[in-house]
Amino acid sequence: MIFRKKLDPSSASFFEQKYRKTADPWNFEKSQYEQARYDAIIAALAGRRYHKAFEPGCSVGALTAKLLTVCDQVEAIDFAASAIATARQRNPDPRAHFQVMSLPERLPLLGFDLIVLSEIGYYFTAEQWSEYVDSIVSTSAPGSTLIAAHWLGVSQDHRLSGDEVHATLRAHPNLHLQHEERHPAFRLDRLERS
């Protein structure tokens, strides 16, 4: 009998395995929940046009396509190479730039006026998330927008709840809440960097 080591559910290998089994394991492209969340994100940006957005954990690029409607450029990263390959195919627009990379590798975030944290925060420990939020904020430009949207359900591979993720963002002294929404399945906050 062969025993396989269980993968860490927040590791690149864990996600890569999911994307190799199914190109869109969370049905980001067609799920009504996901489409409603994407629409809420775009609506919460309140008609503003952004020069350059950063989207960590972009997965298969479904949200990236929507961000391109309000941004001149989008830099999107994911640490699963298979996800990035799908995202590139879905978004051939030269204004979208995709890289296989993790959030801490991409810091600092100079030059972005929009940072999109979509369903990414709960894969970190509370300490890691607090450190990443501090790094994101300290290396982003004053006046930049940070928008976050996270599921409110429970999953075995989440280390934090959606509410805990947003509580950390809202507690940061240099982020100021501009807009908030709570839906049955997800919450959304738009904050501005002071």
C-alpha cells in the first residue's frame, strides 16, 4: 500500500493539483455566486477608472476580465502555473499581465492605484495575513483603493474566516473604509490608503 503525503491546503502544490484535475475547479467562469461577487466588486468601484490594478490569486482570470473594463492595466498573479495558463488564454488582451508568483514574492506594490483581494485572505494564518496587509499598505501609494471580497462560508482549507480577513483590513490605521456590503454569502469592503 502506498501512502501519499497530504498536501498543505494553502500550498502551490495543493492548488496546482486542483487545476490539473479541472481547469476551473471553483467554476469561477459560470457560477452565479462568482458572477454576483464580480459584479458587486465592479459596482463598488463606483464608476472610477484605474490606471493599474494588482490582483493576487487571480486563478483562471475570470475576475481579471471584468477588471479590464475599469482599468488601463491589470497585473495578476497566482502561484498555480496551470491557473495562469488558463488565465492567459481567457484574457489575450495585452493590458493584462499574468505571472506565476505568490503574494509575498510580489511585494512591494509601487505604482498600483487599485489592489483587489478576492477570496485570498483566508488561506493565510492570522499572523501572516496581518503581516501581508501591513506590507501591502506600507508599499502602496496614498490615495490608492483596496477592495476586498471574501466568502462567508466555512471550508477545511481556510485558516481564517471571511470576517476575520476583513477585520484585519479594517483595523489597519492607514486604511479608511469608503464602502461596505454584506451579502448572504460574501462580504465586500472598499478602503482607501491614507
